[in-house]
Amino acid sequence: MRALKWIGSILAIIALGTALVFFGNFFSKHSSTSTQVTESNKKSSKGVAVTANSDNSSYKTVIKDGSYLVSKARGITVTNNTNTFSTQSFESGLLNFSKEHFSTSKYVFQEGQYLTTSDATSWLARKSNDNPNGLNPEDNGKTDSSRRPMYLQSIEEQDFMTQSGNDLKLSGIVLGLAMNTQDSYQKEQYGATFTQDISNADRIAQGKQIAAEVVARYRKMNGISADTPIYVALFAQSPADSLVGGNFYQWTRSTNGNSLGAFTNLSQATVVLPMQEGTPNSNSVANSLNTSFNNFQTKVENFFPNVASMTGQARFNNSTATGLNVTITTQFYSESEIQSFADYIATQAPSYLPNDAAIQIRIQTTDGLQALLVKQANSSKYEVNIITSY
């Protein structure tokens, strides 16, 4: 595979895509509930166009006036999420959840266009006389265990459209609510930072209440009808110092009005590779993957002594590996060395890493990213991209 000479700006895009699994087409657009669209692989200079998806694992997306339209509240989600691993798990995991309920062959994806930045800022803050729309509880002025924590960390909206002729219509919404498992706070301005643990029972109860309120508010937004399906997925945010991302733990659906269906439990887990003894959330599949990962690491390090470290994060759903994110830190300098190493990784990885899971392998030095290898689920073929500085 040939090296790709990427400009510097691509590094920012890659940083947002280092999530576990993933590799769906995130890019999207929205203008109104019903808009004129045309099928196209290129950005149009005017109006709205639907892009063609590259395969059945990704959505068609929408661009407007030749530019990519980001979520109106995306910056609020990223800013408020203090754990980078959880940010990645939250965003990529929500898209994977959406694919289970909105077929990539039937629906067109667009980033959320109904929740505005100002609303998101207000909703994520505490409720107060000045901010009656806050979804987090009022501050009771306590700094001990009786303090009311901030429960809701982030909100993400995904819109799903159906195309009929030249019309594009909103046909469903997926909302992700990231709930804190631990809240950080200061007893005095510029003072020390303290943490307050949130019990599972408290988080689950608060999440259900917030989900109901959020759906009720969405029903009042222009362009969202009383019978637009709204799915809500609840996510347990990892503590700020955790080396793994959080997990989605429950979901529900509203098919009409403000009523919610029963909450369905999700069984997800994320583990760091190589695993340490006594790693929580481990299972027989995780243990087997850990053994294979260790063998892969030994193989690579024996062949290329310049490898400084190799770590991974694996995501499991019902004890099935659904994605793996690997980071290899090296000390290579020339492009030929990087190319040879990346090609070697691409040939060896299928023998050790699961072919049924989507995998991303980052090769980097302390100075930055050197190569990115990507493999789709149910495939053994890795796409190798070499990152150059020119």
C-alpha cells in the first residue's frame, strides 16, 4: 500500500477518530425537516447533497452549500468531557448503537442540528434561579458527602433522515447522555480539587429522570413531531484519571409524545491491554485476546527493537470483542523505516488480533503520529496510511 501525504490538518481529524471502533461515516448535515437533496460523491457549491456511502457499514451523509455542517452542540460535548478515552468511547459507541436501530442502507446520517450551543450549555449546568433549565441539581452549598453532585456530563444528538425522491425527512433521533460516575469539585475558588463518587443506583435513577425530561424538551422543538422516534442511550463516564473509556449501560425509546418505553440494560466493558492481574470487567474472551495481544507484542518487539511500547484498548459487548484500538510507540525517523514497520504490522496483525472486530493501530513517536492502520470488522485487510510532515 502506498503512503499518503497528508497535510497537517488531518492530524486533528485523526485525533477525533481514535475511538474504539468505529470507523463509521460520521460526516453529516441538516437544514430542515424536509429538504431538497441530490445524490453526489462531491460537495456541491449550493444546496444540500447526499453523499454515497463507501460500504454497508457506513451511512450516507449530508453536506450543505459545499461545506460540512458540524453538530451545533458538539463543542460543548467535547469541552465538558474531562476524560479523553471516555469522549472517544461515548461518540463512537453512540454511532454503533445507532446502527443497531437505524439501518445504514435505509437512513442518511447527520450530526445533531436541533440542540443548540446555548441550550446545551444551559442544560448541562446546575439548575438555579438564573438557569431554570439546568438538568443538574441545584447547589445545596455542601462540601461534604451530602453535596449534590453533577450527574450529567455531556449530551450528543444524532439525526437520521430518509430520502424519498428529492426530499429528505427527519425519521428518528438518537440521544446520548453521558452520566458521571465521579464528580470533581473545589471547596473554595482556586483551592484543591476533590472527588465525589456517585453510586450506580444514584446514577441510574438520575439518568432515567434526565432522559424523560430531555425527551419532553425535544418534543417541543420545531421540526420534531410527536411521533418522531427518539432513542436515548445512557453512558457511564469514566473517572478523569481512568485509562479506559466508559460504557453505555441502558437505553430506552419514545415513539409518541413524552412517554418512554422500558429501559433495556446493556452489557459492555472496556479493558486495557496488556491486562494487569485482577483487571475488572475481564472475561474468558478478554483473557484470550490478552494472550494473543501479548504474543503479538513479543513478535513485533523481537523483529523491530526500536519499539518502545505497545498498548491497546478493547471494547466488549456481551463478552464479544467489538473493537480494538492499539497504540505502538517507536523511535523510527526515516519514512522508509516507518513504511517497512507499518507493512510488517499489517501482515502480522491478522494472525494475532481478532478479524471480526474493527481495529485501529496508531504508530507514533513522542513527536506525533507516524502511521495509521485501519481494519473494518469481519475483515483481515489493513489499510496502511503513512503520515508525513509535508
